Amino acid sequence: MNQEDIASSEDLDEISLIDLVAVLIKRRSLIALITVAAAFFSAVFAVGSMLLPPEKSYLPNLYSPKAVILVGESGGGLSSMLGEASGLAALAGLNIGGSKSNGELVVMLAKSNSTLDELNAEFNLTARYKIKKSPLAGTRKAILEHYAVTYDSKTGTVSITFEDIDPEFGKRFVNRAVEILDRRYAALAVNKAGTQKISLEKKLADVQKEINKLETKVRDFTTRYGVISVEALATEQITVLARFRSELIMKDMEIENYEKVSNVDDPVIRRLRAEREGVVQKLAELEAGTSVLPSQKSIPTIAFEYASLQRDLAVQMEIFKTLTQQYELSKIEAENKAPAFQVLEFAEVPDQKSGPSRSMIVIVATFAGLIGAILLAFILKVIEDVRNDPAAMRKLKGQA
């Protein structure tokens, strides 16, 4: 390659701002023509879509009727009253609580397959969207492309919209979706309240059985020892022991006094000795705990057993009391529960389209035409320079 070819290539690679402006000025007619053409054809495209009937238009007006629902969260009112004594309910093995994301629950229900299928069965969207392949899955997908359900956690509201070329159809669809959600949400609330009520009833029955068992043990305890308190049992045991020991002392004194006046083994002395043996035997039975009263050594054990029975019975009675209160409150809540699902606004027939923005389409197409025309002008400039450059042409022809 000679020096002239090298210099020519360097000049070709260097493009100044003046050169760029010069290209735009030179090709201004082409740029203007393409830009105007893009604007004209995009405008014709937009206007033509307006002139055709909506069902035949390639770019029909779309309308989005909207309904707004207020979804109350769990808690408050009777629900908070139910949770005040949940500590003892937890001891009883009962979990009392509720979901705190009712808004997400409504969104899930609104987009669930069962809801979509029910809407399709009523409005025949399979035929409306002309779905031939996989009608079930295809219809659900098509519905979700037009059907929007959003939850605003700040306001606790759920918005439901449906985009369609027919505003009246969209309104009926949205309002029907609200009715389905209302019914399904209410059914879930009733089921939840009923489940809690059944759980409370079952737990109350279990606690009642435990109370009956403990009461039987306490009754057997008092029947066996003949007292209703350990203190009374100990006092009675001490009194009986003291009485028998006093009686033994008296019998010993009688025998001793009788032996002083008579050395004969007569019936009187034999009777006194037999009576003394009887008293000794009674004392031995009392001390061993083989009689009706327990022994002194067993009184602490009996006291502990009785205290345990009384404690367990008191705990079960308190649990039963708490569960009974919650059961009554749950019945009131189930019957008089304030609606957590309130429709703030039903959908109306919109008089303003939600899309498409034809003016934006024209603007975007015009700018796209302008940019495309400018690029074309530079491409034509490059082609022209290459044709006028002998060295470049030799390269293109494969000549050294």
C-alpha cells in the first residue's frame, strides 16, 4: 500500500462535526420526506383503527371498568377479646388466631382457577377470544391478560379491572367477579368461625372429662380418709392417738391398782389385761396406718397428693372457665360478625378509553422515522465516500 492510500484511509476515518451537519443538510429533503411519511402513515394507521368497528379494528379502543373493595384485616372487636385469654387456651392445646393478610387472600381468590372457570362459564370467554387449542388453560391465560386484581396495603383496598373493547361487557364482568369474591370470602369466614367453634367444643369436652376425673379422685380421697382437708386429718389423727394413749395409761393404772389388792389371777384382772391389749393393738394400727386413719409418717405424702389434686383441679377449672368464655364469644362473633368484605365502588360503564394512546403512537412513529432517516443519510454518505475512494474500492474488489 502506498502513502497516498494510507493518507486517504486516515481521512476517511476522521469525521468532524461539520461533516455530520453537512451530511444532514445535504440529505435534508430525504430526512424530511421519510419523517413526514412516517408521521402520515402512522396517523392514517391510527385514524383508520378508529373508523373500523371495534370487533374488526386492528387497534380498537379499550375500556377498563373498575371496582374497589375494602378488605378488613383480622383482629379487633370480638377477635381481640378472644385473644386476651389465649395463654390458658394455649395451655389447653388450642390455637386461637387468624390470618392477617386478607387482602392477599382476596387477590388469590380472584385469580384462582375456580373463579376464572366460573367467570368463563358465565361469559363464554373461550368463544369470545376464539381459543381452539387447550381451551381450559388457554382461556385462563387470556382472562388474566385482561383481568387485573391489585391490593393496596396502605388503604386496605383491592381494585379489580377488566380491559375490553366493550365497556358494558367489562362492567358486567367486573361486577360479577366482585359477587363471586364476596360469596367465596364469606364462605371462608363462616368455615373459619365454624372450625373455631368446633375446636372449642371439642376442647371443652376434653377439659370437662379431666375435671370429672379429678373430682372423682378428690371424692375418693375424702371418702377414704373421712375429711375434706389434710389439716383436719392430721388434727383428728393426733386426737385419736392421744385418746388411745390416755386410755392405755388409765388401763395400766387400773391393773397396777388392782394387783395391789389382789394377787389372784381372777376374771377381773384378765378382763383389764385384755382391754389393755385391745388399746395397744389400736395404737399399733394407728401408728402403722392400717386403720381407717393414716399413720403419722404418711401424712406428708397424703398432704402432697391432696395438694396436687387440688392444684390440677383448680387449673382445669380455670381453663374450662376461659374456654367457656371464648366459646360464647365465638358464637356471638359467628352470628354478628361485621363484614370484612365491603364493596366501596361497583364498576361503571366508562366513558373514556384506557388505551391505546394513538397520539403517542404517531409521535413515536414520527421520531422513529426521523432517526431512521438520519441513519440512512449517514449510510448513504459512507457508501458515496467509499465509491469515490479508489483505495477502498480496490479493497472491496479484493485487489491489493
